[in-house]
Amino acid sequence: MTYDHELTLIGETIEEDEIGNQRPVETRTTILCSVKSAGRNDFYSGAAAGLRPEYVFTVHAYEYSGERIVEFEGKRYRVIRTYQTGTEEIELTVERVIGNG
């Protein structure tokens, strides 16, 4: 499997400002991945549950820390399913984020 695409994992940490208010801060980590379109079965099964799977990204499991948002080619996607394919790889099935979310 070739890892010839860039994927940005978007996480969130909580920081305090100078007066102690907590606020979320976005963290971004760019990694390499393999990409394929969501399969017919994933698409129709997801649609029945109100989801719209679009891509399946394969990444190294040690690089993924549970991030729920990713960015690919300038567009944001929400991780709707993860699947451990072996000891070293994990598949992220994603749907497009619409609006600001």
C-alpha cells in the first residue's frame, strides 16, 4: 500500500487564557495516507443510518490518536468509523463536513 497523499488530523486541546477561562484550541498534524472512495456497501449502509461516507483513508495506527475531524485537499471531513486492519494500519471512513462544523 502506498502512502502518497497528505491528510491533516485535527484535534482539540483546552487552554486557559490570562484570566483563567478555558477555551478549545485546534491542533493540526499532517501525515501521509492511502485514499480510496467509500465502497458501495459502506455508502448504502451509511445512508440507511443517516451518514454519507465519502472516503476511506488508511493511515499508520501509531499516528492516529482518535481525532474526529480530518482535512483532505482543503476540505474537512468527520470520521464516522475506524477499523483496525492489522497491527500497523487503521482505516478512517469519513463524511464531508457541511457548514462550519
